[in-house]
Amino acid sequence: MKVSNSRCQTTWAMSIPMTDADALDRSDMERLAAGHDAALSDLMERHSTPVFHFLCRMLGNEDDANDLAQEVFVRVYRSSKNFRANEKFTTWLYTIAANLARNQYRWRSRHPNVSLEATSAGSEQTLGSTLPAGDLAPSDQALASEQAAAVRKAVHELPGDMREVVVLCEWEDRSVKEVATILKTTPKAVESRLYRARQLLRKRLEQWF
């Protein structure tokens, strides 16, 4: 599967700094493409939990996120020969995950009986929180939990293109350049969406912060 075809998108991907972890990912992808299936297990060990958390934050539903996380790595396996050595693996991986999340939202829009706000029990931390509650007094923990729920609800109510950049930039801590590559757009478009999303969130959450 070709994740990015345009010349400008390839340039952005190449400009994203590489680390030792990226080199390890690249080595495992080379092994996987050469037919060493065990390399997929190594990739999943490092990345399956972050991908699952990302999909939880995008979809607000742990069951859907778990199903799609498995599908992400199925596609990694099937597309291993198409991975380019000059790409950053996590950028390529999150492009696949973001596309699947987007498709899931489209499916939900055609099946309105399925709640967009549905979450699984115990998903509070997975879906993202704003404050660490471990050392807080019970009353402050309750407030922190309410704040986190309000943030999640506000983010999930954003238009899809804004929700994507908020999750990737704010929760996943991806750079604007990397998010542009993941979403197949320009850095300027990402910055614009992020600015508009922050304005909407600030308005919706002003009673909390």
C-alpha cells in the first residue's frame, strides 16, 4: 500500500528527524519484507499499545480501537514491501491508523444507531486525561475526572479534520510536519486546523479552565 505518493509529501517525510528507534523499526521492516515474519512481532511489541491508544482517542471506543489496531498491523504485514527505507516508520504506521479511523467514522455516519460517544468500561485513562489524579485529594480527583471527560467530549465533537490534528499534535505529541505527512496535507493546513480547533475547544471548555 502506497501511503504517500506526492513529491512534496515525500520531502516532508524525509525531513522528519530519525532516531535510533526509527533505525530499529526500519531494520525490522526490511526483515519483514524479506520474509522474516517474526519481525512483525517485534514491531507490534513496540507499537501496538501506542496505536491502540491513538485509535481510542480518535474513536472514543475501545472495542473499535482494538479491532482497528489489529487491522493496522495486518496492513503493515501486507504492505511491508512497499515501505520505503527513507520513511519514518511511525509516520507510515500512523497514516494507516488515521485512514482506518477516518473510514470507521464514515461507516458510523451511515449507521447512526451506533453512538459516536460510546466508550467501554474502564477507558478513562486510555481515552486521555488532562491531569494526573494519583496524588490528588478525592474531591480534586473527581474534578480532574470531570475535566478529562469534558475535554474528551469536546474533542470528539470537533469536525473530523480538526479532531485528527488535536489528537495527533496534542495527545500524540507529533510535529506539525509529521502530522501533515500522516494526513496527506500541508503543514500550513495542519496549523490552520489546529488553530481553529483550539479556538473551538477554548470556547467549549471555558467553564473548566
